[in-house]
Amino acid sequence: MPAYSRLIFGTACIVLLILTCISAGCSSSQTPSAPASPTATPRGGTTITMKNFAFEPSTLTVKTGTVVTWVNQDAAPHTIVSDTGSSVAFSSDSLPTGASYNVTFTTPGTYTYHCSIHPSMTGTIIVQS
Ligand SMILES: [Cu+2]
């Protein structure tokens, strides 16, 4: 009886060892497939962050029909207001931390804007066809 149980135990160990090798081999062959960082901003991204009392990027070039989204990452509230004389007028409410605002630009042109609370915060959207 002890010899029999030892045989089972030995077999179980070998099976476990083989399974471990197989699964380790499997996982190591799969790991190189997904190194892409999902946090990376795509080239020509359409999100502008408000951070450290500045728009980032301060100048953004987009294609017509693009939805541009501003996200406030500052502790202070900000607004997005088109400059006087802009052919496309937009004006957000005061955006608290984490709030966002978006504008769809359908006409090619250069649109400058600012934060009405902090006049030093300015930005430009260049819309190309
Ligand atoms: Cu501001």
C-alpha cells in the first residue's frame, strides 16, 4: 500500500511539473504581444488638459469635424471662452476639477480662446480641412 501511494504521489508530482512547464511556456510566449501603453495620447490627440494654469497643448491642430475636449486637472476652476471676434463663439461654464467641455470644429480656421478667470491662460485651435 505505501509503495502504491508513493507511486501516485510521484506521478502527481511529475504531472504537476509538466503542467507548470507548459503553462510557464505558454505565458512567456504571450507576454510580448501586449506592451502597448493605453495611457499614451494618440498623435494629434483631441483632448486639452488644463493643468498648472495653462492649456496643454496650448496650440492644437485638428481636422474639420473634430470634437475637441478640455479637461480640468487643476484644483482651481477654469473656463474656455473664445476670444472676441472669433468666427466660432464658444463659452463654457466654470469647470471644477475633473469637469470637461467640448466643442466640435466644423469650419477650417484658427480659433483663439482663453480662460475668463485667468486671462494669462490662452490657447489656439487650428482647424484644417
Ligand atoms: Cu483658468
